[in-house]
Amino acid sequence: MYEDLGFETLLDADGFFARLLGRSPSGAARKPLYGPDLPVVLVNGGPGMGKGRLLRAVQDRFARQVPVIALDCASVVYADRAGPEPRARSAVTELLVEAALLLHTWRGTGGGFTFPRLFAGLAVISTGVAGGTAEAIRTEVERYEELIRQPRLHGLARDFWRGALTGAVRRMLEVLAGQTLGPYGAVALSALLDALFERVTPRAEVALTRLYGDYPGAAGQPKHGLRRLAADFLAGGERREDAERREDAERFLFRALREDLEAEYGGPRGWLRRVGRPGLLLDHADQPLGERLLRAVLTDRRAGQRDRVVVVGTARQADGGDFLHGGLPPRPTAEFRPADGVPATWTRRADPEQDRGPLSAGVLMLRLPFLTGDPLRRATEHIQLTAAPGNPTDRRRITAAVTQLSGGRPHSVIRLATAAAGHPMEPDDNDRAILDAELHHPAGAPARPVADVLLQELVLDQLPVRLAEEHHDQWLDLLTHLSVAHDPGCADVLLRRHQAVRVHRLTAHEVARLLHDTGWPGCARHFIGDFGLRQLLVHRLYGLERDGAAWYADHHLLRDHYTLSEPSGGAFHSAAVHRMNHHLVSGGVDDVVRHLAATLPGRPRAWCGELLEIAQAPYPGGADERRRRAQGLVPVDGPPLRRTVDQLLHAVWLCEERTRPTGSDMARTLEQLLRQLSIMDFDGAGELGPTATEWSRLVANERPLLHCDCTDQLGRRG
């Protein structure tokens, strides 16, 4: 229902994809962008930004006009299909076969495609089939015969099929009949190649020479190239050298598929039959399978190979992935955002330090936007009205909560607004109250709390590529506990506790790198640097055990670690301040008030900074009396200084959490309390007057009192 949310300008009749594919969604011609050197387009954004949703929308809008297919590089089906014959298949070859079959059955203008070049490569690697018998090889080759079978054959496909491929396979089987084959299928390979080149037409031989004669070590001889391709594919193994040889073979098979497509478009016949450009949409292209495909096409195009196939992949890491940069620090990549309009030109960036430049020079990065401001609010209200009308007061409150908790990530906006529609919400409720709202599955599956759904979709379904398998079962739990950490030192304390029984343990540095690679932003003051993700994890942490026991245990652990004698406070001014932050949210409010009252006289400016650091913390579950306590409605013992500090702490805490409405009332309360302190009898009291004005203005405009990366990001998206 919301497949195009945020993508309207990309998908319209004159948008980026219409220009890239050469046809509008209605079929009208559009002057194609770029070429003949085409960039690989990487749709970039972290979890929940809509990368896969955009690819699905592109396919839905354009696949009736131009041959556009979508493939999921995270699917295990390709490796599963390759499993029975590891010496004759791989996940890459299985994906290429699926792509070719989808294009073979396309029923748009010009009809389906045939793939003789790809078939030739697949046929030679089929000789590595287990057992190596003639029957086993025949069965393997027959898996691919559909790629060259077409009711109305034309051009090279017809000549290639009738003059070479059918006869070559039959001749090979005749030669092999009754023979005992060697363990590597060498006899079968020689028989196949001999038969193929005995029957090849001049036109087909030119095509084979152009492709397989260019194979490393082939010296322009396609027969040698195919033989080496088969040998390199067979060599694939655990050793790096063997793995690289198989990658070379797979790269040429992908090139064969693209050259088959290019041949269908080339010449007068292609000009009359074909329109637009074909497109391959690779979802989850940052997975190993996707990375191999992207590396292959980028390497070919860097070396000068040209074709009109539009390749669009997805990437979570902001720089597109380490493989693009050849082990060097990432350099700026050509990029644009939907709001920038359609980039009219693209030129491969030259690199003076490398002969051919890094692979990133062949990329155009499409950075997906966060929903912000009025578009975010309109989308949230529209989703709520569609799901369940509710009453206007609840709807406005829910809209504010979705704005904060989603962080502007479109997927989170859709899920939260759908689940919370009609959910009763008091004006003073914590935004996290909507995380318990149940999301009903359209297929009739049992409803689940939206927080659980989002954690499944944003975390468990998008595990870091480099996360070792032994850590998969604990990844969400570790992140949940790390939601209360501020910096790597703090995180390591928690990791040591929660991995105590593990032999292989993750460090804070490793977890931070994995989060970065997955597309989550960082923050100097919060180890989990994305505000929305952190709220989901905090909510889960409090509910892990009865009465928030896991929450309190983690905060007590950190409180005790940062004793007054601890030399460093990490992200805080001192260990004492760090300790008080964790003490505040785990039952030590009165101790924190006494500490603040005792340390204020004589150092108001430093004290204000410490107050903000202590109070920038989430509130545990249960009844929340911070507003009433800030307004002096809860009796507190002690002298005026201590009582006023108590009120001020709760006002700042409420404002700094940023998951409850504050508004002008709390801005006035904050200003009043600071002015009360400014006229009290202690050293430096008068310096709090300007602070009262500054802080009240920030709160009145819903700005954070203590800036950090994640609150600044939240402000820009809100």
C-alpha cells in the first residue's frame, strides 16, 4: 500500500528510473541517461530506509515495458541449488541461470531472450559434475537447454543453436559413450570443445572469440578460454588463490549473460525489436553473493567492457562497502539524492594513483532520504487514517511519537503508524508506549507487538555480513544490553558480563564496526548511535525480566564500575558524572540530587554541563512522576537549594529524554527554576541567569539541551 512512499520523484514518468531504463511506466520513450559507459547504481541507506521496497517498486512500475528483473542476493536458494554439485555449480551460476530464465520468459516488446554465450560457459563447467559419467554430464547440461530454446529464433541465437550447441552436445555424448572418464572430466571437456568448434558458424565463432578469447591466458583463442574457464571454476576451494580463480570464471559467465543481452539489442534487428534497456535489480547486494556480482560488472566496465544492461544494487554501508575501495580509505563517490533531481551526467572518476582507478569510480550512489518535517507528519497521519480513524487528539499524539521513534526511517514510520492507529494514548504518555501496540499481519498470522516486529526486521533479518555464525543467536541480546552503554569502555564492561560463558567473544570495537557496516550511524555519546533503534532496545531491555530486573542489573553494573576513583569517565566529564548517570535511572535519584546540590556552589558553568550529562538518560518503565516533581507537586525534604535542584533535575531529565512532550509549559518551568537558583546565596549563582534564558528557548523550540550526533540527526529529521 505504501510501496512508493518517499520515492515518487524517482518513479514518475520523467524520473530517474524512467530515464535510466529509457521508458516511462506507461511505455513512452525517454532519452536514456549516460552511456555507453554505464554506472552501477547503488541504492544506499541503512536498515529501514526502503532499499528493497524501491527495487520492488521499480520492477512493478517498469517490468511491463522493459525487461527488468529482481533477484535477492541474500536468498539461500542459490547456494542450496548449487550444493549437490559443488564442482559444477555455485551460488553465482545458479543466480545467473535464474536471471536468464526470467529474461527468457519475458513477454514484453521483442519477446524473451536467448543466452547462447552463457550456455557455452555453463556447458563446459558441467563437465565437473560428480561422477563424471556421460549420463551425469548430459543431465547437467540439460538443466540449461531452456536458455537457448525459443519458438522464434533469430540472429546469432538461431545459428549458434542449430550449427553448434545441439550438435556439440550430441557429439560429445557419442564420443564418451562407453568410456571411463577421469576424475576431472578432462575427456568430456575436450570432446565438448572439439565438437563445438567443429560445428561453430563463422558468426558464432566471432562472438565466442570476443568473449572467451578475452579470458585470462586465452591469447585470443576462445577454445583455450573456455578450457581455462572450466579449469578455474573447478579449482574453486578454500584457498584464496583457488577462490579467485573461480571468481574469474564466474565473472566471465556474468559477462556472457550481459553480452547475450547486448547482442539482442544490437544491429538492425535489435533496433527494430527492442526498446529501452534491460535491468538487473540486486537486492541485498552487500551480501557475499551480491558483492561478487557487483565486483564482476565493475571490474569489466573498468577494463573497458561496454553493455547497456542497467545494474542496480543495494548497499547499507555509507561508502558502499570496502571492496569498492581496494583497501584504501574511501574517496568521494558520485552520488545524488531524490531531492537533487535527475543527475544529467555521470563520468567515471579517474584516479592518478592507480592505473585503472578503484571500483568505486564506476558507481553512482543513490542515497535514500529520511522522511522529515511535513512529509513525515502527512505520511503518518495518512497511514493512521487508512488503518483506523481514531480520535484527533490521539492521532496527533501518535504522530509525534512516530516522528521521534522512527527517526524518519520510512519502514519504521509505516510499521509504527499502522500498529498505533487507534491506540489510546494519554497526552503525557512516553512515546515508547506505542511500541506495545500490536501489528496485525495481513495474511492472518497472529498479531505481534510492533517493537518485536521492527527488531526482527531491522536487526535479526539484517545481520551484519561479517558477524560470525557463532554470534548470530546472541546478536539481538547483546545489542539490547548495549542500549545503556555510552562509549566503547562502557560497552566492553557489559560485553564481558554477558559473554562470560562464551569462548569466542565480541569486543566493543568489533560490535561498533559491525553496526557501521550494517548502516547504523554512530554517536560519540551513545554506543547505539541511532535514536530510534536505541528506543526499541531500551524498551526490550526493560521487558526482558520481571519488573525491569535486567535493566537495573546493567545500570548497577556500570554504576559500580565507574567509581569515584575511576580515572576516566569515557564520554562524560568524569567517572563520577558517568556513575551518577547510571545511578539516576536505577533507583538512585535522591543520591544524585544530593551530589548535584553539593557540587553546585562555586562552579555553575561546569555544573550545568554535568547536570545535562547526568540527565540525558531514558526513564525506566512504570509510573512517571517527573513532570509533577519538576513542578514541585511531589513533597521533597531538604533545604531550598536541594529542593530546587531536585525539581531542576527532573525537568532537565524530562526534556533530555526526548520521548515525552515538553512544550512551552516545561520551558517556563525550566526557566523559573534556574532563575530561582540564580538568586540564591552561593558562589556563582548569578551566572545561571543567562543559562535560564538559553535553555528555555531551546526547550520551547523542541531542541536538545545537550547536543550529540543522534539528537542532532533527530532534529534534522523531525
